[in-house]
Amino acid sequence: MNNNNFELIAPVIKRKFLFVSYDALISDVAWQVVKEGHYVKYYIKNPLNKDSADGLVPKVDNWEEEINWADIIIFDDVLGMGKWAEKLRKQGKLVVGGTAYTDQLEDDRSFGQEELKKYGISIIPYRDFNNFNEAIDYVRKNPCRYVIKPSGEAQNTKRFLFVGQEDDGKDVIQVLTAYQRVWSEKIKVFQLQKRIIGVEVAIGAFFNGTDFVQPININFEHKKLFPGNIGPATGEMGTSMFWIGPNRLFNATLKKMEHKLREEHYVGYMDINCMVNNNGIYPLEFTARFGYPTIHIQQEGILMPTSEFLYELAAGELKKFKTKSGFQIGVRLVVPPFPYGGEVESALADSKDVVILFKKPKLDGVHIEDVKLINDEWVVACRKGVVFVIVGTGQTMKQAQYQAYSRINNIMIPNMFYRDDIGDRWFEDSDKLHNWGYLREL
């Protein structure tokens, strides 16, 4: 499979796009813009991930030296990137990215929850701790199901998140006791959040600096490693989604943040993951940036070139956009050492530079994560073990699933694994969401 199997599209106006990343999250979006015929430069900070998209996207070693070159700059994360984006916007640059405030919404769980409450959005009761003994004592005195959510850098290690199953909280106490013995140096601050039973659903929308752009996105994440929602939590194993006009879910969450985001001149994607049931909508956390693999899947549903979408969003010109009807799903194809990429040193668990093969020369629905092209051969890049997101679309969820998994059958990677049930949640969750009146357009 060689580089000539994807077609370059000649745009009416060739623009200069600069992508800035800590950990190569935005490789696929940059690749789409390359394929659309624009000039692209891509900066990756983390030296362990710098080979992502080699041979597919032109790279630079110092993004700040390219600011004057760029027509538009796209930041792919929080963790301080919002300050850079904010500064460049004030200098008159077109930027897709956050602000110091929107970074904090995601980076600081407690701040995000307090901001939700400030703007009249219901939140789940929670409490922060920096002492394990105090947390254990709290659970004993207030027995309940809790979710343990590490804060700060530790929240990026997904296996630390623990969802309690027992009504008396004894399993949470066991985990807190184990964490105190083993991980007290890494988990400095954590949150205990009361566990709400219901449907987990995310409401997302793009913001153009002034307003939310329509339509909005309703998506369902599949974080557990194995089919049936079993195993350790991962960054993500796949997502199903559809596009819709404003509804009760949107109006009760994101819409209430619109004025504040306008004050911030925020430009990008904003997502609130929630638990909902017949009693109400309870936000869990913000994603104040593109979601991964959400943006990979969204590109298949948006009926305009990615480059045009990004440019018009940053310029404040994008008010509405057309999307495919029906559903889209994305399935992550991963290899060892996922989900512990970068933490496992054994060569047996390292898939870096493993060759990727396609039975037929087709790239429909194929979105890259950590891959590169060497001498016209596709190989695995980095050491995270996340290779592709394969996307399917359809008028029904079953049609979208069939297309995605048919496309996966065209790909061969040694030791590849993936979940084969992405989208299955919809068939039960949709009944509940419709019965509760959350998906009715307003």
C-alpha cells in the first residue's frame, strides 16, 4: 500500500496550516488537510511521539518560528495550550484553540464542576481529597457507591479511575487502601464522586468565538478495553454518534455556557460527558478541545472539507454546516502495549515499526493515529499502541457498524485487537433517552 493510493485535492485557495501538538493527537486532522491540497506544518513536542505521521505530514521542530508563516494555527490539547491560543488570537492570528479558562475546565475537575454549578447546571455531589486516610474515613461514615477520579497528571493514567459497584462502598475502601500503599507518590489529589446510575452520553458542539455552531453532536464513548464493557478503562476504544438540532440535553448543559465562552472568544470543540436518568442530567466532565477519536469520526459526518471547516470556524464565519444523516461509529485498532503504552518496557510488548498491511488498496474510513509511511509501506509509529480509527456511517446504527467492521476486515496488523461491539449500547440507551424526552429537538 503506497502513498499514491490517496488522492490530493486541489483547493481553490491554498492556505498555510500550522498544527501544534504535545502528543501527536491531531495527526489525522493534519493528514486530511494535506490530502485536501493545502500547505501544512506539524509540530509534536513529545520526543517519544515525534515519528507519528512521518511520510504523511510535513514536520517542524519549532512551531513558534512558523507563526508568521501560518494563515491558521490549530492547537490539539489543553494543559497550557489555551494560553498560547489566547495570546495569538489577541495578536490577530486565526486560531483554533482554547483559553486559560477553558483549559482549567478540563484540567481541574473541581473547577469544572464548580463552573457548571455557577451557570445553573446540576452536578453530582463530590469531594476532593489529598489524604487517603481521610477519604477512607469519609466513605465509612457515608457509605455509598463512589467513583474514584484522580486529579492533575494522574488523571491521564486511565487505570487509576475506579467505578464502585457496592452500595456500602467497601470496594472503594479496598481500592483507596491499595492506592495509598502503591500509588501515594503519584496520586496527590483525587476526587470521590457519588455514582449515578443511568445512561452515559456526551453532548458536544463547535464554538466559533461567538456562538455554538449547529448541528450539535450526541456521542457515546466506549472506554473499557474488552467487549461487554469489561476490563480496565482506556482513553477510548470506540465511539458512536449522530448529529441533531438543539434539544433538552444541549439546552441544559452547553447552552448555559455560551455567554461565558463568548467572553473568552473560545474557538474549537466543547463537550460535556453526562450521566442521565429519569430524574435529571448530571455532567461528569468537560472536554475543552477536540475529542479523540471523536474528531476522526466527526470528519466522516461533516459534509465539507476539513480545511474549510477549520478555517471558517477560526474566522468566525461558520454558523451552520451540513452533516450526513443517520449514524457514525469509529473503532480503535490497537496493538500492544496498549493500554499501557510508554509504561511497558518489554520488547515483546512493543509494536513500534510493525508493518501494516491492507488486503485491498482502500483507505475509505481509515483515520490515522500513531502510524507513519516508510518507503511506501505503512508501519506503526510511537510506542502507545494506538494505530487507526476505522469509521463507518449509515442510516441506521447497524448499517454504520456493518460498514466499519467490513473495513476493519481489510486491515492486517500483527497482534491487532479491537472491540467488536461499538454501537451496541445504542439499542438500549436510545429507548431510555427517547422515553425520558432528552432527544426531542426544541
